[in-house]
Amino acid sequence: MSSQTIVTHWFSNEWLLEQKFLIALLVLIAVVSSMSPSFFTLNNLFNILQQTSVNVIMAVGMTLVTHFRHRFVGWIVAGADRYGDGLDQMQ
């Protein structure tokens, strides 16, 4: 795949329609930052990071749980089959 194909794919009409929310977000950031001179200050960026840090940590944790869930369940089932769950010894 040549670089011309990649550049053509990124700026095609299909790509622009797929990325319309991202483009709208970038336009909104540009408008807000041009209206407020303190938008891109260090203090404001740290404030945004502080407010969103809990959501980011939860999102990363849920992504890991979703991604590795089948492996963990497989380990539990394999452990129960190999070592027994102790239910047969209680009778």
C-alpha cells in the first residue's frame, strides 16, 4: 500500500462522513479556544485532567475486564475441574 493510497483514503468523502463527530469536536474546540484566551492555559488543562481522571481510570479498568474476562473464567473453570470444588467431599 503506497502513501498516496493512505492519504487518499484519509481524506475521501467516506472517511469524512465516518469522522463527522471528531471533526465537529475539533471545530468546537477551535471555536471555544478562540473565544477564551485562558482555554489552553496550564491551569485549565490540569483542571480538565483532574475532573476526568476518575472516568478514565474506570474506562481503562472496564476495558481490561471486558478484554480478559473469558481468560479469567477459563482459569476458574480449569481450576475447578482439576482440583475439584470440594462439593463432593461435603456429603
